[in-house]
Amino acid sequence: MNLTDRQRRSYLARIGYDGPLEPTLEILTVLCRARVRTVPFELLNGPDGVIPGIDAASVYERVVVRHLGGACTEVNHLFAARLADLGFEVTTYAARTWLPRARAYTEAGDHMVLAVRTEGPRTVSTSRTPSRSP
């Protein structure tokens, strides 16, 4: 996903961030918190039978322009693109989610997580704030 300069600035405005942009753990933490507080995880189209566009332009339009949210694969993909633009080393992974009632994990990798490397250990980011991994 290649963002234009205007789209990059608009994304940061959408999450309410206007601070420094160096690829450090401190800035990653602030960006993650800002994103989690402003871009909701939502699956509102599915029950109505509406199949949302998952291409980069559709996700950008929905999240940044219309101020909506999206599924983890959508919002994390957009976030990964912005982090990569800022110089972070980002790797995306498919993950399985825990189903408390079933006391089991889902069968397929139906969740997206980001592994982001800064100056220290790799940091994992999902729809929440980052956490360090070994």
C-alpha cells in the first residue's frame, strides 16, 4: 500500500498525532495508542450482507476519509503501511484468536498482528497497544 504525502498526513491527523516521526519504540507506543483510541475495530457491514472493499483505496476511504473503523486485517494493514513509511521494520502475521466460550483457538489465521522492530527487541502490535516479545 503506497500512500501519498497528503494521505500520510491525513492518516496521522485521523489518529490525532502531530508529534515527532522517528522510528523509535516511544513513538511507536504513542502511535499505537493514538490509533487504538481513534480507529475502532468494527465488522458492521457483514450482518447486512455488504461485502466491504478490502483494497487499499477502499480501506483508506473508510478509515481516514469517512472516520469509520474496520476489521483487524484492514486497519492493521493501513497502520503497517504508515509505520513502514516512517522507517519502521514491519512484518505482518496471521494469528488465531482465542474463543473463551469454546475454550479453544480458531482454526484459521483470522486475525492480523504486526511485528515491528525498532532499536530494541521486536514489538508486537495488534488492535491494542504494543507489547515486547523476546
